[in-house]
Amino acid sequence: MSAAPLAPWIARQLGSLLAQRGHALLLQGPSGLGQYPLALALASAWLCDASTPEGLACGQCASCHAIEVRTHADLRVLMPEVQMQALDWPLPEKAQAEIDDKKRKPSREIRVEAMRDAVEFSQRTDARGRGKVVLVYPAEQMNAITANALLKTLEEPTGQVRFVLASEAAHQLMPTIRSRCQAHTMLWPSQQEMQAWLAGEGVAPEDAAALLRAAGGRPADALAQARACLLYTSV
């Protein structure tokens, strides 16, 4: 699988965020503005073996390839299991076995067991010499127990580890989680920019404006609706 090009408004935010320091970042805003692709682009840039002069991921090195095929040893992705399956992230062996054996259904929350594994992962030495990254999305899907399992590590990280939390409902996060992260509010692109992006994704121009109105001006949600209704020429 190859990474899709970032929407231009996401790419602009990526550049400014890469210039910031700090070990924990919270991307917040309504759904459809690109929190997940921005979080993954940040992780890719931080871990890249041969980043560009602007600090972006090169897209060609072994690290970038490992992220594309979901096997990077220094990246841990935490999502509800249903979302991990939808985005082609592998589940831990034990969790996959439980689901395969029909002992339980895939979770719709971020499980505390996965968070405890991620905390242990963050304390180990990195494998590739570029530090480690823990990506949590959507962060509001942590319950109180799971969030508390993360809290101490956010307060006192060990080694070279960065956290990027991406949320579509940041007000649902524990205040102590929010206070330990640098917050970044996702930017809204212009109507013209959104319509041009949708056209580039294969949505007919006559449908783009109506889809954006129906999606409350959220471009990724509009594209998802277009795909669900087959209102595109190619993707």
C-alpha cells in the first residue's frame, strides 16, 4: 500500500507542527478535517531515516516503507479494534486470536490492555535509532482506566518517545490528559480548496458543493459520503 498524498491544508499544518518541540501533541477538531492523516504524517516524519530539508518524511526509505506496510518496530498505533481493521493496522496476536476464535467481538474502545502494552513499548530502546512514536486515534475512545494508564507516561516520558493524540471530541478527554499535551486545533480549509480537493479525488464538481453542505463543511466526511453513494469517477 502507498500513502495517499496529503490534502493541501493538512500539509500546511504538518510543516508548522514539525517545527514545534515537545513530546506530546493533541490534534483536535471536528471529524472530517484530517486528524488521522496528519498524525500519521507526523509519525512518519519523526521516524524517517532520510527526511527532507523541511523535515518531512521522504517516502522512500526503509522506515517510510515499514509504516506503509504497517510493520514499523518503533511505531505503536492505538485505536479501537474495529477502526484498526478498517485502516489495515494489524491487531496484537492475542487480540486477533480471541476475535478469530469468536471469544469476543472487536472492541469499539481503545482497550486498556493495548494501552499498557504501548506504555511498556514506550519504555524500551528504539529499534532504528530515531526514537519511538505512539499514535492514539480517536483519543476520546479511551475510557477512564485506559486514559489513566497513559497519564503517568505522558507526565514523565522515558527515552526518545513522542505521543500524538488525535481527537474528534477533545472535550471528552480527561483534563489531565489535555493539560499534558500541546494542543493544535485543526484548520478549516476554504470552500474553494475543499471543492478542488474533492474534484481531485474524483467527485464530480456538481456534487461537491452539495456534499460539503450535507457534511457540515467537513471535507473528509464529504468524500466518505461520496464514496458511499458512488458519487465519484475515480479514487
